[in-house]
Amino acid sequence: MKFNFVGYGSLVSHKSLRETITNKKFRLVIVKGFKRIFDIEEKRGDVLNILPSRKDKFNGVMFKLDKDEMRKMKRRENGYKMVETNVFDFKTRKSLGRALVAEDLNYEIDHSKRLPSKAYFILCREAAYHISRNFGSMWDKTTFISNGQIVSSWIKRHPEFDTINLKRSVLRF
């Protein structure tokens, strides 16, 4: 049995994905009906989660997992619930069917509105821009900080989190 699975944070990074399963080819997708937000408390700052939201969407990467790989993914995403949702092709916006995403509604939700984990934030954002400038730009526009600010605005006031120089059209990793 094969499972379609969507990564939307550190799993966008091939390097991070390899920590759990072998390198996978993935397809760029859009997931509608969820808001991507840094609201899961970790020791060094918040990490990503998704919350149901009729008006929001986010981009991610979809890959196939077999049963053993799904078991490993569930162990990695401990605390998250696997939810099935519709996915759409990033470029054409055509339906690709259903896939699983990891969502946490209760486990370690940040109510104090802390900053994201800097290393985690940079890993996720650089991976998105490594795919393409267009993919990275959408990541910035569809990702929120726990206080509700969108990354594309928030990053301007937090240059210590910005390792990508978009003004010169050069990606600096």
C-alpha cells in the first residue's frame, strides 16, 4: 500500500527528509483549507503546524510512502495527527486527489506568541526558495507566525531570520 504525504515545513528539505526516509522525488502541491503557522512550542522557539481555515492555503511537497516509511514518518511527526485532504498541482492548480498532512490541534500549541525556532525557520524557508523563487515567495505569503503576522511582512522586521537576498535576485544559503 502506498500513501501520498505532503510535507510543508522541514520535510520540504531533501536533507531533512533523508533523516527519516530515503530521498524521495516529490511533486509541488497546494493544500487548500489550512493555515500554515509557527505555533508548536519547542525549546528553541516555535515550529510549524497547520490549522483548518476555509480562507487559507499553503504550498508543500507531496511524495509517496510505503507502509514502513509511513511508520517512520508517524514516529517523526509524533504529536501530530495524520489528516487526509485534497491536493492540487502547484503550477496547473488541477486536482491531484487526496494526501495525508500532519496537523496538531492540541499537543504543544504556543499561547505566548514566541518567535519561531531560528534554525528551523531558516531550514524551511531556504528549502522552499531552493525549489524556486516562486515556490519560496508563496511559502512567505502563506506562512504565519504565532502572533498572526504573515512571514512576507514579518521577515522585514526580523532580518536575523532572513538568509535569502531577494533584492539582488541571488539566493544566499
